[in-house]
Amino acid sequence: MTVRRTAHEKQRPDGENASATGSRKYRDPRFDAVAVKVFPGDHYVTSVVDEMLVTILGSCVTACIRDPLAGVGGMNHFMLPESAGAGWDTASASMRYGNVAMERLINDILKRGGARDRLEIKVFGGGNVMNGTTNIGHRNAEFVEEYLAAEGLPIAARHLRGNLPRRVHYFPATGKVMLLELQRSEQEEVVRSEHTYKHKIEVEPAAGSAELF
């Protein structure tokens, strides 16, 4: 299990792929790396050896998945909408978002030569950081654990739930994860961003169909 609570890493020039339309690349001198930000609702898959994927999580969850033999891996970032209220009659409707997020990431890795039985999976996030009557973060954590158990995909490492937001740095080439729990003083911006994303997914239906694998 390669989870460390720090934040420093390494990488190279332009990564390939653009599975995630919202991804942003920048050079991070601390890691001598070209980092790729993965925002809420995005996923990103790469086979570039030096690529580092970065995301910040509050209530959301990220899955970091790779096939070590094929040399391909990626990250997603998702939140389940509330199952109650206008447009969401059942919990299964909201689960669609999690299903689609996981299936798109896994399928993109398989399309690039990955094999299902070789996948190394690490999951993070699901903190209780948003005010409200339901604990969305812990629901997201439960979903990703239950989804992977139902699919027969073991979790190699996890850091879920809790009360603080997290910054995650993931290196698909090595599987290394560096995780930093953010302090309360850094929480406001994370919560504001997730409230915006939460509103968006609750008013817009899930688009597209999920592929089977």
C-alpha cells in the first residue's frame, strides 16, 4: 500500500490523451513534473511515464486505477447527486453517476491495453465537509467500496471518510499516491466548488450510456 501523507512528486512533458475535457496541465517545479488537474466530473487516462494526476477532494471520491503491465492508468473524480427531490425518485437514479464515472475510467484503461484482472485500484475522499442533513461524502465512500466489491475488483489502498478535504497526487506509471489532508482554513474553497458541482448534477440528467465490460 503506497499511500503517504505528504505532497511532493515527479514528471515530464505533454501527456497524451484527453479523456477529461476539463483537465488542465501545468509544470509543477516541486515535483519536476507536468501535472494534470482532474476536476469534478472528469476522468483522465494516460500512458505517459512521467505524468502526475492531481485532484482536490471534499465530499467527492477519486479512484486511481492502473494496469502495471500495460503501463496505463488514470483517475476520476465524482460525486453522487441526492436521490431525493425533484428529478430523483430513487437511489438507483443517483447511483448512475457513480457507475458511469467508474465504468468510463476502467473501460478507457482496458481500451488502451489494460486487463481487468491486473487492475490496481486505490480510492480516496468522501469526507464529511458539506453542511446538510445527509452525509454525501460518506455515501460516496460507501458507493465506491460497494461498487468495486460487486465487480470483484480488490482495493489496494484507501483513505476514505473523515472530516477534512484532501489533495491527491497520483503517478499512474508507478502507482504511487501522495495524499495531504487539508486544514479547515483551506476548506472553504473546496466546499464552494463542490456545492456548484452538486447543484449541476442534480439539475442535469446523466448523459450517455454506460459501457459494459
